[in-house]
Amino acid sequence: MYYTKVLNIHRTEEKGSILPHFFISSNIVAEGIITISEKNDYTHIAKSLRAKVGENLLLIDENQIQYEVKIEKITSSKIETRVTSSYKSNRGLNFELYLAQGPLRSDSQTLVVEKATELGVKGLYPVLTDNCALNKEAINKKIPKWQKTMFEASKQCERATIPTCFELTTIKKLTVSKPNEGAFDRILAFTERKADYTLKQYMRANPIKPNEKILVIIGPEGGFSAKEFEYFEKNNITTLSLGELILKAETAVITAIGNIVYEYE
């Protein structure tokens, strides 16, 4: 079931007040009326925010349709709203950007997940690399937390969809797929050494096309091992650098993804 979830905070024009932006299911939209009855959302709006009849909310469904609504009735268990406007949300990239990354320790990884979400990634693949700071068990325990972080980050940037934190995998499993199994259109590995091109050189010569499915691979604090570099070379995986500066792993993620989006936009 597609439950309603808080997505973002929005400022209404007439009052200057801040109200949340919610995810809803399209099946609760009926003849211009949307009724919010999911317990957590009802409590958040009616009790925590103390919303009143006549105030506005912003809602978005699983089809990325945005609804501007006005509250018409609040009972002890539900909030009835009327749609005043609806349109397709444009809060997203029109190509699919995925991040495969060797998880970092604690706060650094939280930052990576948060910023990758803000920058429009569709999914994060935690990969167990040779120099990964966390072991398999630790990573598996943290995946639900990272998914929650993605959800929370989506609140802040009006995303039309919430990205997915996938199960732990390896670079080999992720990059070896058959054509009918959702293979990526291009795979890019960012390294601090042995790079084929700089990001700028590559992007200017190979611009991204709409609807492309792109995988960006970034290593952990210790970088990629000699064996992993050998794997990239043998499997024709393009390696890119971000210039002469040596960046911390979390900085590299933000810089790489941010610049890919910049070059495309």
C-alpha cells in the first residue's frame, strides 16, 4: 500500500506560514476531493501543526502529480481537502542517476546519503569494496537508517519521488548484467589516480541524453585497490578524475554528482 508521507515544507503566500508537503496515493483522489486519514499524517497536520479549515496543503501522488489543496473539514480522524490546482511535478532529473559507493563511517555516510538525495539520485547501491571502512554486517544494519535519511532529505528539496537504498552488493555484481536485466547505459568510476579523463573532458565529449541510465561508482576513504583498478580496465569501465585536488570520499560524491547534474542542466 502506498501510504501518505511528509515530503517537504512549503510556505503559503497568504499567511507566510509553513505547511508540510505530503506524499499521497492517487486512489484517495475522488472528484476533486482528497481525504487524509492515515494516522501519522492526520496527527501531524491536525495536532502538531494545528492546521485550520481554509489553510492550504501541497500533496503529491505516486504518479508525480502535484495537488494544491484547501482544507475544508477536519474531524476526529480525517482531514477533507478540495483540489484547487494539479500539475505534473518537475522536481527531478529526466535521466536516471544511480550511485554505487563504498559506505563511510557514521556521520560521513549520512552526509553522502542526504546530499545524493538532494542532487537527484534515483538509487544508492552500497558496495563492499576492498578498502571499505565498514564490514558486511555493519553495512546491512545501517541500510534501513540510510533509507530513512533519504526520506527525510526528500522533505527538504520537494522531490517528486523518494530514492531507494538497495541491498549491499559488489562492483562486479552491479556492473555485469545482461541486456534484458536493466543494464546501465554507461558506468563511470571516479578515482583520484589512473583516470582516463577529467569529468569536464568526458562530459563535454559525451553529453548525457534524456532517459539515460547512468551508474556512478565512488570508492571509500581508502580509495580503490589495485585489483579494482584492474577490474575497471579489463571491463572497459570509464575512470574519471575531479582534477588535481585530493578530496575526501564524501566531498568526492557531492562534487561528482553535482557536476554531472550541472553539465546536463
